[in-house]
Amino acid sequence: MKVRQIIIVGIGLVILVGSFAASGILSGMKEPPKKETPVEVKKYVKTQPVKYGEVQTNVVAFGRVETAEALDLIAEVPGRMFPGVKPLKEGQSFRKGTLVFRVDDTEARLNLQSDKSNFLRDLAAILPDLKIDFSDNYAAWEAYFQSIQLDKDLPPLPNYNTNKEKTFLATKNIFSQFYSIKSKEANLRKHRFYAPFDGNISMINIQSGAFVNAGNNIGRFIRSNRLELQVDVSTKDIEWIQRNTPVTITSEGGNQWKGAISRIGEYVNPETQSIDVFIAIQRTDKPLYDGQYLTADIPARKVNNGMIIPRNAIFNSDEVFVLQDSLLKVKQINILRFNEETAVFNGLTEGEDLVIEPLINAHNNMKAYKADNPDAKKDIDLENKTAQGKLVNN
């Protein structure tokens, strides 16, 4: 039994040694894999030489068109209201001087004529005394008496020549009656409202034919040929703009208008936490409506020693990359003003190569090259091919 076991173990060892020998022979016959030389991936960045000069800044603001003048149609006297030359409806337009509405004045007119009749009676009663006691001024008073017409306003009183004549007229209530009539004449004119300018009715609260009391708000009348744009400007931008500055105004549809800053508020709007700026709009044949939202491009103050850079090239609020001897260097800048997509700055040395694009995973002293380098396109193409090859293999 022992001899048999020894034989079996020996045969196993021979087979094992033979397998290792055959494996070594076969592996020696196989060609070794080729070692690929790693491709150096270069980082290329867009740069621009730092150069300072005069920079025109601007402020972009949004707002709503409003009429430069608007009036509430307030009834000043009681009575039944009637329309003027046109129906009293929203959107109805009126030319300057056109009758917009009237309040029935029958009773007021009759009372006024009654007072004028009483004034004529009292004036006729004193004419004989004036002829005797104040003959030098009698002709003026007689001519005045003849000129009075019940359906027209009273003409001004003649001048008195002496204090005695003034006392006589006062005791006869000539002055009090005259001014009482003039007051009623003024009140009679309140029964008719005429358009103070070209405009239209934007709102109606009381319909024609209704009875109104003094103080009732009938509607709103807006001026149609003078519009202005009210925009909100942040407090940090308000110091950059000034009155009478020409402004370009645009709509969503691409229409443009010219304007100029007419007023700048001196208080902060509590709703928007900004300051209201009003821009007078120059009308053209392009339609423009009260309540329409528009965009205003306002030229702001000029910066004498600055340069413009894209905002996304700035990180950590005030830091940028500068390329020096093929190395990225982090430097701090002095930001003079932020615009919507750009910033105006200084603080770097003129001539330095400023990186003007955002960089991902970049750091100080990182190796990089200018994107306008003659070899940049070739290296970038090689980098793209290498990346595509890795994707295919994966």
C-alpha cells in the first residue's frame, strides 16, 4: 500500500510541474501589451489684456406707463347729471374745451336771474341820488345800468371817485349784492365740466342720468398725449443717474421710444425698497397705452479709469484669475459698478492677461495657456479625440 501511494503522489507532482512549465512556455510566446504614452491635457483659457479707459455705464429698469396728468371728475354741485357732447363711457375721448358732462342748473340759473333783477331795481332806485349828489360820476353809473343783461355775467362796477360816494353805495347794499351775484355766477359754471386737455375717460363710477351730490366721484379723466414711464431704481444705482438724461425705452414686441428723466423721487418706495424715477416719453406713431409695461435703458455716469469684465469671470465677490507665465494667479480687483451681465473694475496692472471666462475646478498656480495660442486648436482637437476614445472603450 505504501508503494502504491508513493507512485500516485509522484505522478501528481509530475503533472503539476509539467503544467507550470507549459504555461511559462506559452506565456513567453505571447507578445507583451503596448504601453501608450499618456497625452498631456492642457488647460486653455480666454484672456484679455488689462487696459483702462472711459467706460459708459447704464441702468436697466422696468416700469409701467402712466399718464402725466389725470383728473378725478368730481361733482361740485348737487343735481341730476347728464352727458356732454359725447356719451359718458369708459374709453371715450374728448378734445380740449369739449363739454364732458353737465349737472342740471335750471334752479340755480333762475335764482341768479332773480338776484340780478333785484340788483337792477336797487341800482335804478339810487340813480336819481347819484345824479344830484355825485353828478361828476353819474354818467358812468347810468352806462353801467344800461349794460346789465340778465342772461350774461355782471360787468365790473364803475370806480367811485370819493369816500362819500363809496359810503353811499355801501349803505345801499350795492357792493354786497354785486359780489353775491358774482359768487352765484361762479357757482353756476360748476354745473358744466369741460375737458382741460386732450384725453379720455379711464373709469366711470356714476352713470348719466343719476342724481349726484357735491363731492361725488363721477370718474377719472386722463391725458392721452402726455405719458411717462415710472420705473423702480435701486438705491445703489440712483446716484449714477441724473435728470434730463436721454433714455431709450423698449417694449416686449421690440418697439422703441425716446424719453428723458423728468423727475427723481427723494424717498424709498416701501413696497419695492427702491426709488421711483419718472421718464417723459416722446410720442410717435407707435401705439402706447396707459398701464403698459416697458423697459428703460438709462445711460449712467461714466467711469474715467475702468474696464468691463463679464460678471461670471468674478468669484468670491471680488477675485479673478490672471495668467502669468502659464500659471493662473488669483488676484483681487476693485469693483466700481455691477451691471446686469458685466462689471466695471480697476485695481490690476495694465497689460496683465485677465481671464474673462468662468473656470471650473481652477486654483492658484494651476498651469494654463492662452486660448488664442497657435497650438490651442490642435491641442483642443487632440483632447476631444482622446475623450471620445475613452467613451468608446468604456
